[in-house]
Amino acid sequence: MTRDRKDPPAPDEPRIVEETENQRRERETHASENQDEALEETFPASDPVSPFIPAKRRD
């Protein structure tokens, strides 16, 4: 089973050693690329909402 890096370690799991500067940079670049790709895939839904306001009904 894979774990998210933010999950606390299991009691029998060894503690994770601090990441190096290069590992941190690679992780952040990967996360940024994933976020950019997700934004591109949601493009039609990311268009602004139309400011159309319907007119009041006449009685």
C-alpha cells in the first residue's frame, strides 16, 4: 500500500530521513507540472461565469 507523504508513519514504519535540496526541488517541480496539467484539463470549466442577470418579470 502506498502512502501520501503527509500521512503519519505507521508504528512499525521507520522514520523518513529529511529530503535533500535536489529531492525537494524535483518533488516541487513534479507537483507543479501535475497542477498545470490538471488546470489544462479543466479549461472549459475554468472559464468565468457569465455576468448575465435576468430581467425582472412584468406582472
